[in-house]
Amino acid sequence: MPPPSQLIERAFREKIVLVGVALGQKTSDDVEESLDELSQLVDTAGADEVARVVQRRDTPDPAFYVGKGKAEELREVSLEVDSDTVVFDDELTPAQQYNLEKVLGRTAIDRTAVILDIFAQNAASQEGKAQVELALLRYRLPRLRGRGKALSQQAGGMSAGGARIGTRGPGETQLEVDRRRIQRRITKLEGELKDIARHRDTQRKARHRSRLAHVAIVGYTNAGKSTLLNVLTDAGVLVEDRLFATLDATTRRLQLPGGESVLVSDTVGFIRKLPHGLVEAFKSTLAVAADADLLIHLVDSSAPNPGEQIQAVRDVLTEIGGDRVPELLAFNKADRASEAAKLLSERHPGSVVVSARTGEGIEELLRAVSDRIRALTDIVELVLPYDRGDLLAAVHREGEVLSEAHEEGGVRVRARLDAASAARFTGFRT
């Protein structure tokens, strides 16, 4: 039997009815799979699914999303299960949300609000809190119209344990109806994040000057990115089996099998229907991926539909400009789904199979990273004068020397060098 503390916690968990709509070419299976993920999001936010309702429509109803009749049916279902909140799998307009709450007699929110709530609970750093608050305020601002004083009751503190899903968030003590006050707060947060972005840009320039290649670990939420970073670098990053446990990028140095060093960063997890406001607010954090030399795209082999998760990650990467960065697919959790991981790897030539938890395949992953990093550099041939030992030392320091031969005119060197380093030796190339 669970300890009393867990029973008390469960007693205060919200009861949620989930709503999914099969629009256009979507099948019922597609909707159910998306609702399963929404249920996991709701659980992460601290609530329990007690019922779900699915409807097929050609287009969303402008007033109620599901139509007036279905909204009435939802009200009856909610009364039967005594639910606190109804959560829609797709984003609601402010008008739809307002109309639904009048019919349902209870809170109606969408997937975006749930994801924002989870981010609000997990934000730890100053930057993370500012990014989440900015996304929350941008989301809530248009919803001030037509809802009167409802939003003045929204909880505003990170420790608002009694607050319902979609109402938690870092920031002021309360969100007031006064649009100008919220707009002023948004402007202030945008300024703070620009300052942080400038600081990050300075750090990026320093990394480029160091000549170290930068590898970013990207992937769907809960794919195991933090576990992999810990295995590779002993980073000590928090690892939890829950969605969006990591919001702040962590960067560590890693020595590859060939002896060269690289910088490795993990990133915030991606998800289908990731709110655009979050992508905008987290742009400075997500820029870690866009500015990398190589992406390790970590995929959960045990997921119900890894292919869709891969596409969801690539969609977000495209939005932030990270689709131009070379990608190495790594199929994780082979200890849970070895056959699935093997099949996925066969479908994606050049990928690797790993288990970040057990260490299986890590050496192969490191070799693949090393090969990919080397492939990003050019092989140049130089003849360096014997009295310029400083140049020979620089080649060894900045690149990978493949061969050396002593000739009459100097030392002939074949080496892999990045573009910036190669440019320094233009006068010595053969």
C-alpha cells in the first residue's frame, strides 16, 4: 500500500476529460495515439485522465471546436465522472474556450496550456523561468478578452501547488486583467532574454575561437538525452522518467576515440504540436542545436511510433534553422526494445543503436561521431619550412595530422583542418 503522503497527493489530483477530433485525413488510431500522449502530459502536469471523447469532423466548429451538440454531450460526460477540467488535444481559440466553459460549466483548456504548465513546473534557471513566463503571457494575453476577471485568479508563483493545470507559472503574484501591465511585463522579459541571448552569442564566438567542434543532442521529450550526456561526460544532469524534465541546455567537453575534443550539449525535448510560442520564447536555448556542427538525434526505440517522433523533431529543427546541421540518428533504449531498435537502424543506414542506461553501443556511437566530425573538415597538403616549427605545432594543435614526410624543401604534411585553420596556411599549400 502506498505511503500516506502519496495517497494525500493523489486525493488532490485533478480529474480530466480528454477530447480529440479526427479532422480531414486523420484516422481514429491517429487521434487515439495523440490522446495517449496527451494523457501522459496530463499525468506529468499532476492530474488524472478519467474519460476521453473522440469526434470526427471535416473542419473545427468556429464557436465550440466540436460543435454545440458535442459540447452538450461533453458536459454530461464531465458530470458523470465529476471532472474538474476538459482538455482538448488541439489549440482552442479564445472564443472557443470561452464558449465551451459556458456550456461545460468547468475549465476548458488545450494541449498548449498543459505543455506550458509542465514547463512552468520544471523551469529552474533564471533564463528558463523568463522563457516560460514569456510564453505563458503571450498565450494568455489574447484570452483576456471576453473572460472578464477570470484571469485575475490565475496563480502566479512557481510554488502554487493548489493551482490547476494551465494556471501555474513563474512570474508576478497574479496575472491582472490590465492588458497594459501584461504587455509591459512581456516587453521587459523580451529585453531580459535579448541580454541573455547576447551573452550566449559571446559564448558561441568563444567556442568557435577555441576551434572545438560542437555536438548537440536533440530528440523527442523523454528520449534519454540527459542520460546520454551523463554517460558521455559525467555531466551530473538531472535524469527523470518524465516529460520535459530538462529545460536548460548543459554543455560539457568530451574526448573522442581519435583523441580530438568536442563540446557536447543536451537540449530541451521536442514534441508533436509543440506550441509556437514556446519555440519563440526558447529560441536562444534552441539555438544550441542550430549552431552545432553535428546533431545526435536520439530516438526512443520503445516508443509506439518512432517515425512520427523523428518527424516532429525535424519539424522543430526546420523552424529554428537546425535542419542545415548534419544529423546522426541514434536509436536509444535498446535494452527495452532491442528488435525494434535493430529494425529502425536497418531502415536508416548510418545510424547506431545504443542504450544510454546500460552503456550498450556507446563506443560505436563515439566512433560514428568522430567519423562525422572528421568528415566535416578538409584534407590539405602543406610544405612547411624547417625553420617554422611554430607552424607545424599549430597544424598538430588545430587539426588531425594524417602523415608527415621530410623533404628537401621542408616538412610535407597531410592534415584535416577546418576552413578557418586551413585559411591560415594558404601560402604553404601544394
